[in-house]
Amino acid sequence: MEKILKELNEAQKEAVTHIDGPLLILAGAGSGKTKTLTTRLAYLISNGIPPSSTLTLTFTNKAALEMRNRALSMIGSVPYPPLLCTFHKFGLLFLKFHIDKIGRKNSFVIIDTNDKKRIIKSIDEELPPSSVASEISRYKNSLISPQVALERAEQVVYKKIAQIYKKYEEYTKENNLVDFDDLLALTYKILSEHQDIKEEISERYQFIMVDEYQDTNELQYKILKLIAEPRNNLCVVGDDDQSIYGWRGANIKNILEFEKQFKDVKIIKLEYNYRSTQKILNAANNLIAHNRNRLGKTLKATKEEGEEVKILHSQNESAEAASIAKRIKELINKGVYYNQIAVLYRINALSRSLEEGLNRENIPYKMVGGVKFYERAEVKDLIAYLRVVMNPNDDFSLKRIINKPKRGVGKVAMNKLENAAFENKSSIYQILQNRDLLKKLVTKKAYEHLTKFSDDLEELREKADEASYYLLEELERRFKLREFYASLPEAYEKIANIEEFMGYYQDYLKSNTQSSLEDFLNEISLESDQDQISDDSVCIMSVHASKGLEFDYLFVIGLEEGFFPLIGEGTDIEEERRLGYVAITRAKKELTLSYVDSRFFRGKRSNLTKSRFLKETGLIKGSLNLEKSTPYKKGDLVKHKIFGIGRVLSVSKVKREFKLKINFGGTHRDILANYVERI
DNA sequence: TGGGTCACGGTTTTT
DNA sequence: CCGTGACCCA
């Protein structure tokens, strides 16, 4: 342990060796946050604290995994390992033991956001399901019941949402479904209503640590408050300057007011940055200094001065992509590896032009983020099949697969089945087994399909236990899923995903011999892609997706007003600035900030001005001209979709747009600048 | 029921 | 511009 402590700087050491009492570690980007946290865990254990009485909470599985590996490498293997998991996993474990306290069975099924939207849509057709879903999330995270929501609602829309919320809660209870918010909300409910359970948990976890504390929401804070307060040993790590999830409920106040919310808080700032060059840190510090709502700290460089931060100015997105591709090629020729290079953007839509540019130069790249493996339709279908095998009365999953492959069950038949199930107070599966009734309900063809379907399922269920390893293959064989997906668009990819899932399932069974199918299903519902960035390709991703990562050579594109900062309804400019800060601090050696004069977005081209953030970093001097400027001048060659290629004769201003007089092979036309592209 | 066509709307993302 | 979903007809 002594040796390990020697590797830390003073502030880190102070944080690691602080044992009792609440501790707030303000850890700037690249300041050795994970190292400090994992070392502290090891330190506690080496000081005689039983590993099993510690609890370390993270937001992502990736972070949990990394911390676990690092901590275990320091402490070695122990019979009762420390609990180190995501907040939601903690909720899941808790509910498995205690959900019966609120009259529910622990065989619940976890539903994801898409499932949630589907349920909402089946309740209400008018309001956009995603808005309703996030509104319900907000209620749950503020512990507002449907009744209270209804009472408080003043506008008609909110009354309606409250009613949907009520029905949604009834539906999920009825079908024993638990959504992501419930994992926390129900945990809180049980903890707050059952003093004995709360005491038991507080007693068990006497030392609690939380990573990325700036991302906690109200509910997470309340849970922590309940279980940590008796012992008052709560150590949180975070960076208020990297709070970028306000829009999904993260409450930056949790970190800003931590000192007030717990007694005798000690605050330690980690300000030495071990990642970036001084020049890069200067840009980051300058930018974030423009925020008012912060605790305030300045990153100090430990690395060399480094090269100047580069500003790349291009006419449009294709020129931008071409320049970046060219620059990447140069780096590769100098011996840099692709995976030390990344390109970041504020919105995913900007990836397209970038991808085109990289493809043109045959630069291998990997898009981090995007559609998650377990969210892909075909994978979710398989999961639904497994869920039905496990519990045929899971109507929700059954509905997903009843017509996959097509069994002639459309909207009409589905309605009949659901109504029959409702009237008989049974599950849909039970209706399928009631052959006399089923025959009356659906067409002859559908009847034949459905009887075969339920017979197959029944046989599979009998076999499920003894041959779980072959379950998926058997499933595939009986329901001809491969054949079904082969007939759909993007068949190759879908089948590859199915095979990957099958492989994953068998691996899981191999390494978790004592686990049940149920365990497997619960496990994966909380898992997203574990993106490995190890293969040799350039990483391209949103700034959000880049959090926690670092790259030697970094490009940030789209630094234009409106795009970054992204201006829209409810823009929080300080959060945008924090995003800029996160983006910049991902760079280790070389940073290029890029902006364009004109960008094609959502089917139209618009003229843009450079982002205010460029000036705020201190990289561009002078006041920023927010007035739109034309990227065109007399003599430029341009291309029009219909008229083809022409040469600009003159530029004039009409309202806020620029009008160009263009010579298309002898014919002169007046055209707005937005409708042409520079070549 | 299900294939085909058209209109519409479209940040950021983890669990 | 591109993907999703509603709606219509065979």
C-alpha cells in the first residue's frame, strides 16, 4: 500500500487516506479521478474495513468494470468482494430482495425506453410518446405519484399526461414490469417506508463512494442521503464543469451544494492534469471560466507546453471532412496509430459528411455510440422469445413476437386476443391454449399458425431447463427466425447480430454455470454496448459519448453558432460550454477545432458563423462578428442541383440571405446562396 | 393482413 | 435529406 500511495500527488493522497466523514473530491478532467477512487477503495480495505461493507456506485457498466478491475488488481482476490456497480444495478439487486414489501413479485421484467414508449403509445395515440415518457420519468424522479401529478396539472396537456402516467403505472404493475426509473424510485420508496430495511442497508454499506457525482439526479441523491446519513461516510467524486446531462435530469446542484447537504464535508480539489499539454489546458480553462455557475478550479498542466491549438476553417462540410482526412493521413504517415485519433461532434447528424470524407481516403473509422446492440430490433425479438419461454404469461413480450415471423396476426386479431385475455382475466398465452376460444377469435390460417406457435413454445419450455445451452438453437430451429430475418432488409447484418447474441448467451452460460435464464435476462437489460476502442480505427463520436475517454490527436468539428453551442428551445448555454470543455479536455497532444462557413443540414444549406466558444478559448482574438457572412465572392465556381455548374458574377444581400448572380454557361440567374454549393 | 406510398419531423444518452 | 409512421388499397 505504501508503494501505491507514493505514486499519488498530495491532494490525491489526502483524498485516498481520508476515511471517516463525507468527502467531496472535485476532480478536474484528466486529474487521475479513477485512480484516486480505486486507490481509496484499496486503502480502506487495507485498513481493515471489510470489502463487503463498501459500496461504490457508477453510472455506466463500463466505469464499473474498469474500477472493479483496477481495485481488484490492488487488493487481490477476497472472499467477499466489494460491491461495485451502477446505480441501477444496485436498485435491481435491492428490488430482487425487497420488492415484495410493496406487494410485487421478484420475477419482474425490466423494460427499456423503447418498451416504455410502446406501452405509452398503446395507452394514448395523440401525444408524442417520447415526450410523455420523459415527463413520466421526471415525475418518477421527483417522486410525484400519478394522483399528485393530476392534482397539480393546470393545463389540459398535463392533465392528460398525468392520466397516461396513471394507466402506465397500472399496466406495468399488472404485467410486473419495472422500468429504469422504477429501479431507483421503488428502491427509494421501500427504503423510506421501511425503517428496518434502511437500517440494514446503512449498516451493511458503511463506506459509500459515488463516481461522476455531477450526473446524479434528485432520486439518486435521496437514496444516498437515506443510506449514507447514519454513518456519514459518503465520498463523492465529480467535476461540476463536466456536468453535461442536465437535460436528462442530472441535477448539478447535488455537487454544488454537497457541502450544505451533509455534515462536516471535506473538499479536496484535484487540479493537476496528467493528460493534456499546457496549450490545450489553457484553451479549456479560458472557455470554462466564462461559466458563472461553478465551484471554480483551474487545471494545472504537468505536461509540456505543446503545440498551438489549431483552428481549421473550411468553406463547407465536405471541405472540412477532406481537410481532416488529409491531416489524419499525415499523422498516420508519421507513425501515429488510428486509435489515437478521434473526431468529435455536437450532434450525430454531422457524422455523415465526416464519414464520407474518411471513406474517400480509405481511413478506417469506428462510430462509437449509435444503436445499441441490445436495442436492435432482432436482438430484442430474441430476448422477447426467451422471456416468453421463461414466463409465457409475459403478455408484453408475447405481443412482440406473436407475429414474428408472420403468423397472420395483425391489428384486428391482436385486439381480439387482448380483449379475450382481458375478459377471461388471463394472459394472452392462456387464450392461445384455449383452442375452442382461439378458433372463434381468429382466421383459420392464423389459428393454424398460432396453435403451432403455442405448441412449440410449450415443448421448448419443457426442455428449457435441461438444455439451456441449446435453447437458442432450438428456438431458432423451431421458429425459423434466421429465415425470417433473411427476408428483411439488411438481412446480413441482422443475422450477424443474432449469431453474436447466440454466442454471447452461450459464453454467459459457460462462465456463469449457476445462473438461470432469468438472471441472464435481467443482466442484459441493464447492459449496453461495451465499446472497445482497441481495434485500429479512428473513433468518431458525439461529445457526450467521448466523456471519460482521451486521445492523442483530437478534432472537434462543427464549431459554429447554432451547432456548437447548439441553440434551440431551452438551450442551457453553460451546459453547452461544459460540453465544449469536455470536448477540449479529451485531447492529449494535439487539438484541432474546426468550423465551416456553410453546412448542409436537414435538407438545406445555411450560412454559419464561427462559434463564440472559439473566441472564449482565447484562440481567436477580437470581437466575434455574429452577422452572417457570405462564403462567396465574384469568380467562385458553384454548383446548382438543376442548373449545374456556374460562375458567380456578383453577390448581393436580400433580407438576411445572400443572393448570387450566377452565369450558368451563358445564362444569368439570380439564386440564393443556400441553393448552391461551392466546388 | 400486409405491402406500398406519402407526409412529417428531426439535440445530446445511460440505465 | 432520411427514417419512421400513418393510411390506403389489394
